[in-house]
Amino acid sequence: MLQIFDMSDPSRREAGIAAAAVALRRGDLVGLPTETVYGLAADARSDQAVTAIFAAKGRPRFNPLIVHIPSRAAAERLAAFPPDARKLADAFWPGPLTLVLPRKPAAGISDLATAGLDTIAIRVPAHPVARAVLVAADLPVAAPSANRSGHVSPTEAGHVVADLGDAVAVILDAGPTGIGLESTVVGFDRNRATLLRPGGLTRADIERVLRTPLAIPADDPDRPASPGMLAKHYAPAAAVRLDATDVRPNEALLAFGPSLPAGADRAIAIRNLSPSGDLAEAAANLFAALRDLDRVSGKIAVMPVPDEGLGEAINDRLRRAAEGR
Ligand code: TXA
Ligand code: MG
């Protein structure tokens, strides 16, 4: 039986955190809010619990999971930190940054969670509910985004219910997530920080701390630097047309900024990511808007979004959405 707790109700909050901790310790799945997107959480030490994540999402077994822990100290027990990883953890944890690091073998994490790799992806989330659950459960939590594999990530508890429903024991509903894009994933190629996935922490913020540009992952199609970054991903069912400067018959419009393109009056539906052209607001609205438009139309025209700041990650997700068909 799926239990949903409204975390905005102070009288339900403690009960929700306790129920989530009990479910995790039992090996069950929990829909957990983070500051980026909702995660599908399970005990990262348990082969059985991690297998349940892959099964619920329909996720390929070769695509490893991020392990969530409450502190840098807990992270040091799981992985080795190159000097630049230490700098980034100091600057941005807790927060929307995932570090892919050399894994310590004795860490007790299920090999299924790391897909047999000798690296491990680690994140210290900032969301107070996620942090409270990590502390109460007192175990490392594997948590991919709580969507069906290949679909857009969930930014509301209702998205988790729609995608995963009864596979989950407990969902903590803390309202829409603040950032709305997944964490930025940074790996280390011979100790050089490498951008594996643009996300909720901008390249500029990271490079300001590193004082050097992020490297681009070596392009080896047989051994992708980040297995999850297959082109066809984060996809709605609808056909997505990027950089639209007009709206064509039967299209819905995903807009950005104050002025709408020609033909907008005949759009089947319009969602504006940010009427004022604010990229943080657009990031927060992106996945819910894609889900909404996907429900009402088989075709979505997307206005151009500037490629600076959070726009890099927004455009990455939009390109993947357009590859979906
Ligand atoms: O914001 C987020 O990161 C959310 C919340 C729930 O924390 N989680 C999330 O997880 O987006 P997921 O599984 O949807 O994406 C994790 C990404 C995938 O692209 C995966 O391939 C990559 O991280 N990854 C995980 N472990 C890795 C590793 N050892 N080496 C390279 N990439 C890895
Ligand atoms: Mg995901």
C-alpha cells in the first residue's frame, strides 16, 4: 500500500520522515523530494533494494545510481577525493552537485548500484526533507530520479505517483522542487574535473571555484563517461521541435520570455517557462511544462532558450527531449 505524506503539514512531517526511514531500512522504495528533482530512494547497501529500483524504473542495469549521504565525512568513507573534488565538495555540498569518484572497495555499497564500475557517484542533497530522511534512516541511499526510465524527471509528488505508483511504499510530498533540473555531474579524468552532465549547478559557478575550465568527456561510444547520457533520454511522448520561431498547426507551444512567436494564437496550449526570461524560473518549470504539454498534444514547438547559466542544462534536456522521437 502506497502511503503519501503531506510534508507541508507540520503535524505529518515527523510521521513522514519516520515512515520513510522505516521503509528504507526494510528495503522498500521511497519517493523522496530533493532540491533538484524527486528521487526514487532505496538502501544502497542492499542488492535486493537496488534491484527493486531498476525494476520499478525499467532502467538498464548498466546505468549506475547516485548514492546520497548526509555529509562530506560520510562521503570520505565511500570514495577517494582528488584535490579538485575536495574543493568542489567544500564549495557546493550540500547542493545540486554529484561527484563521480574512485570508489573505496570496502564501502559496503551494492555493486549493482555502481553497475560494477570502479567509480561511485555521490551527492549530499540540500533539501531539508531529504536530509532528515538520510539522518533518520542512517544508511547510504541510492536514488535516481523517480521517473520511468527515459521519461522526464519528476518535479512534483504527483509525477512520481503517475510514473511509479504502487512500486513505491512511501512518498513524501514537499511540493514542487526548487531547482527543477537534476544535479550537475562532475567526474575526474586523471584528476582533471570533467563535466559529465550539465545540471542545477552552473558551469560558471564550478569554474569559478576550480579557476580552470571543466574538461569535456573523452568521446568513446563504447564506454560512455556517464552511462546515463544516452541521446534519447528525458523524452516526452510528443514530437519536440526546437528553436521554433513560429507555431504550426496542431502544435502546443513551450514558450520562453515576454514575446510569443508568430502563430502563437493557434497553439493547442501554451506554457511559458518564464514570461520575464528568468533562467532559474524556467528550469523550475521545465519538466512539469513538458509533462503538461505532452498530455494535450502530439507536437510541441519550443522557443529558443539562451545557452548561458542554467540555460546550458535546460538546452541539454530539450535536445534530449527532441531526440525522443
Ligand atoms: O539531481 C539528481 O541528481 C537526482 C536526485 C534524485 O538526486 N538524481 C538523478 O539520478 O538524476 P539519475 O540516476 O537519474 O542520474 C544519475 C546520472 C546518470 O546519468 C548516471 O549514468 C550517472 O549519474 N552516474 C551515476 N554513477 C556514475 C558513475 N559511476 N560514473 C559515471 N556516471 C555515473
Ligand atoms: Mg534520471
